[in-house]
Amino acid sequence: KNNTNSRAINPVRVNEGQTGSVFALEIDGNKVAVFKPSLGEAFERYGFRAGEGAIREEAVYLVDRLCGQQARVPVTTGATIEVDGESLEGAVQFFLDDAAGFAEDFSMGKDLAQAVKKVSQADAEALALLDLRVFNTDRHGGNLLLLGSIWPKTLGPIDHGCCLPPWWALGEARFEAWMDWPQLSDRPSDAARTLAAEARRQLVRSCELLRELRLDVASIATLQICTCLVAVGVADLGLPLAKLAQLMVRKDYSKFSWLEERVLASATQEGAKVTVGRNKYNDKLFVLEDCGTADESVFVDKLVARLENVFREQLVGACAVEADDDDDEGAVLHRTRATWVTLPHPAMSTALSSVASSAEDDKSPIQRSHAA
């Protein structure tokens, strides 16, 4: 039986999409949560395996929560729910009942002064930082809610089952919901830089929680790589978030993005055997044959350390802006179809040691919760 405070939960089917069945969980006729079973998922994106969407939904919530839930991802956890007499495992997410509509229903415009009256600078930046870190492949306007009855609205990001692909499948970044917002086209605010620095500080703990979810090493590596990109680009160099997003998105599906090219070169230099292939749409993709070591985690650490150096050396030129590092803390065509460290650098080793030490001194109270 599905019970909350002795009141029966009634699962009501509300959608049948690419991610499978979606149920509204109701108590006394009121929606309280959304349930997405793992069974029946039908991802077609390269690098994603059907049945793991629920894990990624919870993973993105945990990544956001460790940084203070600044992006406002609704509370999400793994769950087992009885539907038509069958126990189904999946992800349960708190239902946002004050939605004014989807982002695609509202025009943000090009004027910054008007845009911040619709969505605050802080909210826009927090969302963009999260999407970049988890390499969201599905942030279109229908997966972002605007909440509240007054302006500016707050944001309600939903549907994160297509985030955190493995590091060798970074060809389908999708940020169209916010990529052209004027809040993100100029220098990041001090709050955004602080949040990016906090993301770096929380990275070790974030990876620990994702391992507890049994997310694979290659997908956790994507969080490490993209958090590094954000930390260097935003926290250290003060580069515009929209510019960083452009480096992750393919302008042409037959060609690699800026980030993919750097990841491929760095992985090869660290001994990985990666060839370039094409899918049935003639899109370029990585084909990983071997990471060059029996311990994949060791390879990932070396890859991230090498990429940190690349980001420090090349991001400013790639974004075609001047770095703003006066208060530097540590610097030394979208398709609608779904298809798709040498030794670690001393600076990275020191940073990771520092984070681990901080985590030991100030242990986060966050623990995974599994509802059944």
C-alpha cells in the first residue's frame, strides 16, 4: 500500500513520453508529487541507458541541494510505488502547484532591465550554473516552469533524466530555455561567482553521493569536468555563462563542440583509445574502446586535471572576452529528437585535498533518502 500519514496515495497516469509513463501522486484528490517509473523508459540519446533516468533525476537534485538548492530543483528521491497492483521503482519529485506556465510561454526579451523584472539575475544564473555542471541535454522551454503569481517569477526546473551523460557522449547539450537570456550574456554577478566556487568545494561530496546512487564512473566524470569548467570560467575568470554554454553546444551536429574537441584531445593524451564514429544521422561521436588503465577512476582524475589546465589556458580566448580575475580565488540547431591525469596537476591535487579536508571538518548533513 502507498501511504502517507495513513492516507492512501492514488497514482494517476498523466503522460506517456520518451521517458516512459509519468504518474501524478494524489492524496484526497490533490497532487502532491510526480512519479516516473524506471520501467518503460525509452531513451534514445547516445550514452544513456534506459532505466537510469530515475537515478539521474535524483542525482541532479542532490547536486543542487549540496550548493544550497539555489537552482530550486524540487525535492526528488528514489521510490517504490504500487501501480495497478504492481510495485514499480522510479523517482518521485515534489509537485510544483504554483506554476504560472512554462518558460516557452513567456518571452524574456533582449533588454536586461526588463528581463530581471521577469526572472531575477540570481535565479537565472543559478539555473544556468546547474545545467552546465550536469550537462543537461534536455533544457528546452517545456522543462522549465515559471512559478508564482507576481513578477519576477521564480524558476522550477524539472525533468532531469537526460542529464549527466558519460564523458564520451557530450554531443547533445541543450540549454535553449535560457541560453539567450540577457541575464546571462554579460559578466556573472558576485553571487554567481560565489556559487561556482561553492560547486567546486562541494564536488567531492557530490561525487560520493552519486556513487551511492550507483551512477557509473563515466557519468560522474561529466560532473567533474563540467564543474571544473564552471569553476574556472565563472568563479576564477568571471566569464559570461552564455559564452560558456556556447562552448558546450554543437553549432553543427556533424562537428564536435569546443568542449568535445578538448575532451577528446585530453583523453587521448592520457592514454585512452578513442575513435571518431558517426551515427545513422551522420552525427560525429566518440567511440571509447579503452581508457588505458584498469582503474577507470584513476584515468578520470588525470583527465580532469589535464582539462583544468586546458580551461585555464584557453577559456578566455574561446569566449573572446577579457578575464575578470581581480578577486580570483584560485586561478594560477537543436534537434527535437532524442538520440543521443601524467600525474594530476599539483593545483588540482591541492584543491581536492583542501575540499576533502573541509568536508571532514564540516560534514554535510545531506543523506540520500529512499522512499518506499
